[in-house]
Amino acid sequence: EIGALLYKLYKQTGKDTQAETEIKSLIAITKDNKLRATYAVDLISKKRYADAAAIVNDILITDPSNLDGLMLKAKAQKAQGQLNEANETYKMVSFINENYVPACYERGAIYLAKNDFDRAETFFKKCTTVEPNNALGWLGLAKLAKAKKTADYGTMLAKAKALDPTNPDVIEEVGGGAAAVSAPASKDSGKDATKKSK
């Protein structure tokens, strides 16, 4: 308890070195997978993928079906551009829980990145069917609409924003996507909009 509070305090005050020392000590003592996941998230945010992979591996050795561990493994793979490997890891999550929306969304996002619109749509629509009030599926459909240049982009994005206005991915899309969609139809602004939407 005290160690976890110290870790949070160090993080909040920007003392990353002390925070890392504290959480490593806690993990060594407790072997707690939630702490390992917290540490792995921090490492991924710092692009320390090899270190994150080692921590995630410790999670999966003790609990091969740990959804947090598998999602973090896939996140690190995706961040390194290993889309096929990430998709396989997200698929493992789906085998454990076929209705786990975050994995379903990420699979759709990978297919969208590959311009496989049909598969992307399948996974995004599954998100909205399984959890209609989860913003991820609607965000995915908005990104798909933008990629396909269809008129329902604004509607889908508004739905995602209404459901989860504090979601970082939704905020990012609202900031970048709105400019791409609302840009004037001149040739020059069309080029700018295309750049922004990439």
C-alpha cells in the first residue's frame, strides 16, 4: 500500500527514476501482475519496448490468459510496426473472450491501417453490437468513414464523442478529423485535408 502510494506520488511529481525504483521493488516483493501491467504501460509510453516485453512475459508466464498482459504485448508490437504479430496477439485475446471490445477495436484498426475496409468494418460493427455504449466501435466506424470518404463520418464521430468525451483517441480524432472533413472544397485545401487525415 505505502509503496504503491509512493510510486504514484513520484509519478505525479515527475520523479520517474524514483518511481521506477519503487515499482520494481514492489514487483520483486509481491509478484503482482497488476503492478507489472502498470509498469509495462509506463515502459511502452517511454518506447522501452524490450523492457516492456520482459515484464509482459512475466505476466503471461504466471497467467497465460491474462487479458491485460496480452493487450500490452499487442500494444508494444503495434507500436513497433509489427501489425501482423499484434493482430495475432489480439486474436488470442478474442479466443479467450470473443466479445472483448478493446481487442475487437484494435483488430479493426489494424485492418483499417492495411486498407482492408471490409474486415475493419466487420470488427468495428461487432464492437457496436456487443457494447453499443462503448465509444471505441463508433470511433472505429468514424475512422473507416473518413478513410472511405463517406458522409457518415461526422455522425459516427459525434456518437463516439457523446459516449466518451474524455477518451484520448476520440479527442485526437475530433481535433484532427474535423479539420479534414470540414475543409473547403478547393483544390489546395483538399490537399491539406488529405495530409491531415493521414
